Amino acid sequence: MSKNVLITAGASGIGKAMAEAFEKNGDSIWIVDSDREAIEKCSNNWNKSILDVRDEKSILKLFEEIKLKWKGVDVLCANAGIKGPTSLIENISLEEWKDCLDINLDGVFLFSKLVAPIMKKQRSGSIIITSSTAGIFGFSHRSPYVTSKWGVIGLMKSLAIELGSYDIRVNAICPGSVEGERLEKVVEAEIASKRMTREEIYNAYTAGTSMKKLIKAEDIANMALFLSGHGSRLVSGQVIAVDGHTEVPDPKV
């Protein structure tokens, strides 16, 4: 049965891979993204909205549009996030701290808050939150990002309890180091902050996992597809790492 799938930060990276996977599954797609250029390059088969996940007024307007066109939402992939500053905590400004948490945590809160009544009314749904292995471990020089990713796991656990009796499942995916433009930006920041080479940083990322591999966006999309389907009908409140099994985060990274 076709599902209505809403994806934040759906115009690139993990979000776009999710949209493509759900579309191949026969589902209807609605992506939101703040990057106009990226969103315009996406499939014309998708519903597309340009907005900032911190902008409550724009999100309220979006949900009014969704209700008119779709009537319901079966899956929310709350995927939007930024890397935040890469620095020791004494060098991070309050503005940088708040900016990271506003997008990575408040954005998930706003979309979950507005999708919950829709899913309650239809007595079904799946909310899939993109956290990170940073939401399981701590990482040096990344305190705002790590805090936000632990935060969304706490939110997920609470929502799973609140919404479970309505047959709404809530889970968090924790990607490891995902190949692509976003990881390269993180690596560039690590190079500047820690005076390491690109090769040293990439080697540190893979050395900390049992499988010694970077993750692909499609790996995360496949897990989202599973968590939205009947095969996971009793999977809720779970933190699921797709990371090649992180053993111990490398202290240098």
C-alpha cells in the first residue's frame, strides 16, 4: 500500500537517498529543504517546499498544504541537521551553540509536534529521526552537534511512549560516517581545527569500526524503508546504528 512520506532536508545526501528509496517503493514523496538550488534539481514527481526547519510559521503553513493535498502523513523522516562548529568548547560562541541545536533538535521537535495529531487521527504512522553515532558516543571538538544528537534520542524515546497506543512507531537511526559532500565539509573542519591530514582523519573514521568502511546514504535509506514497513510493526523506541559497528571513537577525531 502506497504511503505518504514527508522528509526534511530531502534535497541532498541522506534525505535525497531516502526520497529515492521511498519513491522506488511506490510511495508519495514530499521533501522540504532550505537549499533552493538543490531542491529545484530534485524529481518533479515529488512535492517540494523550500523552508528553514527553525521557522515555525512556515512549517505551520506547510502542514496546512499537506492536509489539503494528502489528508494524512504515514511517514515522517526528520532528517535535517548541520555539523555545527568544530572547536574546543571554550572557543564556541553561544550563538553557534544555539544555531546547531535550533536546527538539529528544535527542527525535529516542530515537525514531530505537528505530525503527531495527524498520525493520531489516522491511528498509524512511523516517525524516523536521523541521529548519529555522535548520539551514542561523545566526540572531541563537536560538543553542540553531539548534544543535539543525544537530544533527539531522548525526544524519540519520549514520543515512542506517548504515541505507541495509537500504533505510531518512533525510532532513531544513527548513521556512522556517511560518504559525500557533508562528510568532506566535516573533514575540512577537522583538518583546520586539529592539524591532521585528510588521510589521517579518514583513516581514523574507518579504523574505529569493525567493518572498516564508510557508510553510503543508501544504507541509511534502506533502514528508513524497513522502519516504515510492516516488517517493523513492533519496532519502536529503538536506537539503530547503521555504522559498520563503531567499536570505540578514535580520540584523535
